[in-house]
Amino acid sequence: MLLTVDVGNTNITCAAFNGRDMVKEWRIATSASRTAEEYGVWLSQAMALDNLKLADITDVIVATVVPEALFNIKGFCRRYFNVHPMVIGEEGIDLGMKPLIDTPAEAGADRLVDAVAAHVRYGGPLIIVDFGTGTTLDVVNAEGNYIGGVIAPGVNLSLDALHRAAAKLPRIAVARPGRVIGKNTLECMQSGIYWGYIAMIEGLIARIRAEYGEELKVIATGGLAALFDKGTDVIDHVDPDLTLAGLVEIFWKNKQTAA
């Protein structure tokens, strides 16, 4: 089986695949200081709950936006799977697309992987809206190349900033309020976050389409994508496993090339 490892700023998502079919997915909070042994203990226990074991894994591919975590991730792969993982961004890994931006090395691995998966699944041109630690909008052209995008603070980051900076504002969960005009502090905050982000997404998509000069499909991903999809009609598809799917596509492309 193939193990995909997506190291985000908030969570690490691992998933086991048979071919292109996902078997199971597991998550753990991101920590750059977590050791190879800690990864081994966590994943072995998580897999055992699903009647799987570390020995079932034969290959690993990694995408990370936390460079400090990569050393121990590689050590974990060598120690527990006896493999050197494919790592997005390292020399020799063919993404099957080009980042057509000023400094290609600056493009986040997750954004490039999402671009690969979205183009394979939905064609192009398109916009990928990722509701992650940051809220990003990435543009992929008809040929599947990444041509740039937008980075804004993530929903939970904004909520945390409100709570930290304003003494009287509580920490709240993200929810869709029943109305825009709040009648109490909780409703006002929920409205500002939910409808504020809806307005931002709709406005940015409209501006991107106008600048691009062509209609673009919109694919949403990330943990909050389904919630925000309920408040707008600009999202065409919600695909929560986009990054993992992209890792699988890139793995098999490079595996076949090597063969």
C-alpha cells in the first residue's frame, strides 16, 4: 500500500491507498519537534484500530509546508517502512505541471498538489479555494499549470485574532448564522466570520474571473469547505481529499516514469 503524508500548518494527514483507492485516513496535530519514534507509535496504533499494520506500507509520498518537520518524517519512513519517501519539491519529482509564477520555489507544496488533483478530476481552467490555516484561492489554467493565486488569513486564525485582541469577545466555533444582522455578541461574530468570508470568496472569484477573462470552475477543499459551500452558489464542487488525491497522482506518475 501507498502512504500519503500531507504535513499542514495545523494537522498532518496520513492516508493508506490501494492503487488510487483510499483505504483509511488518520490525522494528528502538526509538531515540528515530534520524533520518528512518536510518529511510529501513533501511526501503528491508529492503523491497528482499522486492522492494518505498518508492514502493509510499501511506498510513501510526502508534501509539507512545515520544512522543520521533514527531517523526522524522513527518519520515520526509513525506520518503520525501510523506504526513502518521495517528497514534493525535491529534485527529480515530476509534478506533471509547471508553476508559472515569479519564484516557483515559493509555491506551497500543498497548493501545487491540489492543482494537479483538481485538473485531473475536473479539467481546467479552474479556481481552487482551500479553507485551511490560511484561506487560499489558486488558479490553474486549461493546460493544468499553476499560474498564481491569493492568500488570506484562515477562518480560525481570524477567530483567534478577534478573541486575543478584544477582551470582551469570546472564543466561538464557526457556524452559519440564520441571519446577517446579529442580535447579540455571538451572532454578530458568527455573522462577521461566516458571511464576511462568503463575501470575500465571492468577491475574489469575481475579480479573478474578470482578470483571467474566461469562466473558471470553482473547487473547494479543506475542513470548512462543506460549511461555506452552503452559503454561496459560486462553488461548483467540494472535494475534501484533494491534496491526498494529488499525492497519489504524482506518486504513480513518477513510479511509472521510473519503471
